[in-house]
Amino acid sequence: MKLQTRTNLAPQLLLLLAALVLLASCSTTKPEEPTVTTKIGNGKASIPDLNAATTVHIIDGGGGLGGSSSAEYTLQRIPGQFAGPGVFSMGSGGTPELKKTDNISIPLPVMQHFFATLMTSPLAQGEYHPTFIMTDSYPSISIGIGLPQDSVLIYSRSQGESRVPWAAKLHGKDYVIHSPAPADALKILAPYLHEDELNVLYRQAIQSRNKH
């Protein structure tokens, strides 16, 4: 009778022992920490969202043996638009530099289209080498975007209609843009930039030079 009682208790003792072993293993095993994976786009740098821009500063100029010209726009964000002065200057053949200032106003939807196009500019690491296809022509154009907590500078000294390649400075780093996207973005603003003022100044500069 006693032997049978011990036999009946054996399975219960085994179960109790297994439970104690499992409890001990759980208390000594350190739980596995979750893995945190940060995915940053496609691993390449890109121009940030420009729609929060507060200022836009554009300088489009150049020079050569025939003289120099420049159009500079300093635009501030105000309700419904970006507005500010456009300063046009022209110098030719040693004559005094001519200047004219106009008020520039660009509707916000147009600026948003400009920003969206500019943001498609692909950034690549590398050293910037402007393209030169002729002599006696030294263009220089820059687009500065002021953001609440940052700034972006895109510029080119390349010749040609699209000024490719461009360069960019972002977060203290330099990049190259092998794309006409910045030139395409500027074409969106062209109807509002009063670029004909440079032609007026050029004719005035020629007339002034002929008088001398």
C-alpha cells in the first residue's frame, strides 16, 4: 500500500520539479531587447521640404569682356505671396554702372510650384566642376532659401541654358546636381522677375558708351 502511494505521487513530483526548473530559467534569462531600425529615404541626401521657406534670395549675374550684368531678388514671405525688391545693374565697356530697382511680387501658388520643382534636384557627393563651352562668358547664379531652422544654397557657374552641373550647400555639406531641375524651377518664376529691365539697362549702357 505504501509502495503504491509513492508511485502515485511520482508524476506530481516530476511536474513540480519541471515547473521549478522553468521558473528558474525565466528569472535568469535576460529578455531580448527590441531592434530599432531607422530608414532614411533611399540612403541619399535630398533637399528638404521648402514650403516653409521665409525668404528667397536669387542672384543671376555674369560678366565678360563686354561688361557685366546682375539681377538680384530679395523676397520675403508675406500672406499669399513672396515680395521684395529686384535690383538690376548693368555695366558695359568702362561706362558707369547703371541700376534700377523694381518691386517684385510672386503669388504663393507659383512659389510652391517653384519649391516643388527645386526639391526634385538630385544631390550627389563629389567635387563641383562647372561646364565651360566658350570663352569670354562667366555666368554666376545662386538661389538661397531661408527656412525657419535651416537654409539651402543652390548655385551654378556653368555655361549653357540649363547651367548643368549645379552645386548645393546643405547642412554644412557640399553636393553636386547633375540635373536641369534648378533651371526649370527658375523658369517658373521668370514671368514675375522683370528680366526685361536688364535689356533696358543694356540699351542705356550702349547709348552712354557711344556718347563717350
